[in-house]
Amino acid sequence: MTSQDTSYTSVAVNRVIFPITDQHETAPLYAIPWQPRVSSQSFAQGTKRGPAENSPLRATTPPFVEPSDVYEFIDRRSIRVLPHRRLSLGTYFNAFPASYWQRWTGYNSVTLTVTIKGSGQLLVIRSSARGRYGVSNSLSVADETVSVELPLKSFFDGGYYWFDVIANDGGAEISDAEWSVKVLKTFTPHTVSVAVTTFNRPSYCVNQIKTIAHSADTRAVLDKLYVIDQGTDHVEAQQAFPAAAAELGDQLALIYQPNLGGSGGFSRGMYETVKASTSDYVLLLDDDAICEPESIVRAVNFAQFCLKPTLVGGGMLHLDDRPVLYTQGERYDPRTAWMSPAGPDGYDHDFAAKPLRDSPLLHRRNDVDFNGWWMTLIPTQVIREIGLSLPAFIKWDDLEYAIRAQEHGYQTVSLPGVAVWHMAWHDKDPVRTWEEYFTHRNRVIGTLMHSRVPRGGKLPLRSLLGDLKLLLSLEYSAVHLRRLALRDAFTGPDVLSKTIKTRLQEIREERTKFSDAQVISDVRKIPTVRPIVPARADGGHLIPRAALAVRTGLRHVLRKTSTERLSAPEKSIQSQDILWWRFAEVDSALVTTPSGDGVAWFKRDRDTLRELLKSSIGLNLKLRREWDRLAEQYARDLPRVTSLETWERIFEIAEQPNSPVHTADLKAKKPTR
């Protein structure tokens, strides 16, 4: 193929974009002032040579440069560079992820097109998997549109393209910059339906609808926006809804259904998309996330050029700290049945402190096992083959689905430059809510369905150790919920669909039986702390941690609780400090809730602890003993449990009050509309 071949045309796959709102908070994700490269120590990671051998790359920490002294945003596609200043677009949203395009699409070139008003120098930068970067192309530009075709070669392990602009005397305006690939003129662009599930977050959801409605580029690839409202405070009642709905017209479908959790809401969106048979993909999007609408377009563009059907995930940026990336996809360890960050940089990368350009570890291409359903695009072809979500209500549905897809040969790719802002987890503690039941149950069930190690590997032991730690910190309600979770898992996979509508309320009621789950919000009713055992200045770490655990455990099991010591809390503990050794010498404590809206009075109860401990040991031994049999049953029933027919039955029966959901019979009638 040559550039003169008339049978081909260009399609923009990554547009260079800039923020319209919240610019001061989000600017580092889009544009940064140029500064000298970082020290060689950063680049030495992963190499055989040490920093001393890389001495030519060394630089001291550069002085802070105020962005407003270098550039100013004009509009969504334009930015002005001030005279004699250098702007860099080596940023999260505007660097082109060349490595991912080489690895997953098979393209061997990409074209950068930039319109310049004024004059200056355009520098095309190329980085490697080790984060080293240099100028690939340098052009003098003045009042023109330029295009540069760039090879997608030697990026297999990692690397990006981006460009910098150095403005001359009069400054320079950059507009309509984009990265494009060549396609046959007969190529038909792919389209997507977006599924947003919401439960009593109407204002957030309306903002999500408005964001999509206002984006012409997103609307161009959108077939339908499905909003699945499962709450009682409805989106439709919001003042801003009518205008947003009118703007979208028949591209919006509002669906009401009982609360079936995130898995039920997203499965409804997947189901409707497949039944409509117009979209190539469905994109799952959280209601309380702030979407960068270009991310939807980029996800579709990437997926449509992948060599085989691919799930495309977006990163999660912190809603309360906008330049911080929580994660870009995650890995799953079947031995421990737990997740970890996909990249060597770990969680919570701050682009304000460490821009992409100067973060070598982020230049590696990272393979992931799954992506959170805050934003994930799934080909409808994959849904038709492997089914809908596990009827999990919440928790582990995204992970299980990605592992299931992987087993059918479909990869998940978490694509840099595709992301949403979502409320972070640091103000949440699922262990201290009803969510712990679903987390533990679905972790066990999801692992059973895709068991790769005999007898559950380390999971039964970790489950038991998790219970022990919670017992030492007097979190009896969590241990009870985990006990109920295991009991339900033993009954077989149909427990998921049978209880998806009712289990939440039952779990909430069970949890309130324990003092650690009873919140005191009225400060006038909070009891006064009266220490009986003097607090030690060293925090109680005079003996090794293991010995302290044994001693504390024996004390909790053997020593009867003193009525006097339960008459008033002996200690006050903040939510972030709820660690088992802080309870080593006390029988009761006031513990702040994770949300900060009250306290709970944790009380030691020897009889309750003994009963929960005995139950935990028995259930986890049973889990290990019966694992292989259960795994065979769950794997066998997985296709039925996640089929469109099963979900049709769930949707239909869930509408009927006080009706249990039974799905073993696949001859279900289609839900009426």
C-alpha cells in the first residue's frame, strides 16, 4: 500500500483533545510544559547497567514551570503555545499508545496530522519500553497543516509517540491534531451501544447522559445509550433529564427494573444490545463516573482494528484527585484468587507529580487479565458465544467475565488514553458493609468456575486466615457474612439467580445483629472512652507480631468478657487504623465508620467468637475437601447460569413481587415489553 493508493482513505483513531471544564484539576493529563528529562536512575530500572553507566542522561530536578506561562487552552481541539515556549503532549490522554497498536492491530504505520496557526517547530517524539525518548521527526511549520507518517515498529514491549511544539515570536496555535490509520474506502465503521446501570444516583447519571449527548464524536459511533434504572430515586425525575433526553432522541433508551445489582443492570444492557443486533459492541459504564467522551470513541476505534475480537478496558482515574490513575487494568492470580496491578508502577500514579513522559515504567506495554466495569467495551460476538455476566449482584462479575472470555480465546486490553474518573476506594471498607458477603461468596464461586489448581490452592487457607484476622479485630459481623457466603456457595450455582433479588435485604438484616455493625451518628449518644488498660506509647509492638497474634487469640478464646470492661469503650480507633493488633489489650472500642459519619462500638464476646471460629474452621476445611467436586459442578453449569435464556427468566420473574427466581428450566418465556 502506498500513500497514493486511491483505494484507501484515512480514519482518525486518536484525536488530540483538551479539557473544557475543570482545567486546573485535569490539565496534567492533557498538556504539560516541556522540562528537562528526569534523572538516569529512573531509566536504569529493568536494565543490566546501573545509574553510573547512564550518566549522560542525568539531570537535576527541574524547577516548577507554571502551565499558564507556557500554554492556554482554547477549545476542545485547540491550544495556544505562548511565544518562545515549548509545549509537550507526552501526556496520558494525548500520547499515542504505539505499542498497543503494533501488538494488537497489526498496523505497521500511523499518521500524525496537525494544523498550526503561527510559526514554530513541531517535534515528533518516540519512546521505548524503557522510557527512553528522543526526537523522531523535526519540522519547521508556519500557518499550515502537516502530516507525518510514522512506523509502528520496534514497539512490541512498549513505547509511545507524541509531539512537542516550540513557538516562535508570535506564538502558535495547534488545532485538529489527530493520529490516523489507513483503511479501505469500503470499510464500514463499527458502532457501539453504551450501558449505564444506576441505583439512586440520579444526578450523577444525568451528568453521564449529558456528557455523551454533548459529544458529537461519541454520538457518531453510538447506536443506543441504555440507562438501566434500578432505584427508587429515578433519573427521569431530574430537572436536567428532559433536555438531555431530547438531545439524544431515539439514541436513548431508559429501562426500569428491580435492583439486580451491577451485574443485573449491565447484563440487561448487554442483553438489549445483542437482541437489537445493530451494534458491534456494548460498552459498560458506571453511573457515578465522569467519562472523558473521547475514550468511548478511542475504545471503539481500537477494537474495530484489533486482529481478533477484543475486550477493551479503560483506566480508572480518581474522582477526588483528578490527575491520579488508580489502575490501568489488573492481573489475577488463580493460586490466591486475588488481583494485583498489571503494571510495575503499582496503583495510584500521580500524573501531576510524574507526567507520562517522565514515568519510564508506564511506557511498558502491560498485559492484563481483566478490567473493572467502570468502563469496559465488549464485542457482541463475544457475548453471543460466552453469555452475559454472572448473576453475582455485585463484585467479581467483571473479573469472572474476563477470565471466561480469556478461556475462550478473547483477550482484555486496557488501553492507555482511555479512562473515566471514578470515586476511589480509600474512603470505603467493604469488610465493614454488607458488600463483604458478595465479595467473599463471588470470590469463591468465580474461582470454582475457573478452577486451575486442586483443592482451591491457597484460597481455603486465606479464607480462614481472613476470618481469624477479623475475629481478632472484633469484626464479628463480617465473619458472619463470610460464613453465610460459604454456605450459599456450597448449595451450587443456581443460588446466584435464585437470590439475586432478595439476598441484599436478608444480608443487611443479618449484619445488624452485631454491635460492630450498629452505627451511632448522633454525637450526643456517643459514649465516653474510659481506658482501663493504659495505652503503651509503642503501640503494643513490644513482642513479635506472630507471638502477639497467638497471645491475643488465646485471650479472646479463653478469657471471659468482663462486664465492667464492656460498660464503656476502652479505646477510640480511626477507620484507617482498624488493624487487629490495636485490639490486643482491649475488650471494646469506638471505631469510626469508613464514611466518617459516625462510630460503631466494637465489643468482645467470647461466646460469639468461639461459635464463629468453630464455624469458620469447619466451613473452610469443607471447602478444601469438596473443592474438586464443586469446581466440576460450577464449570459444567456456567454456560447455563450466564446464558441469555437464564437472564431472560431473571428479568421476567424479577418484575413479579415476592417471586423466587428459578432458572434451571431454560425454556423460559421472553420478557414482555
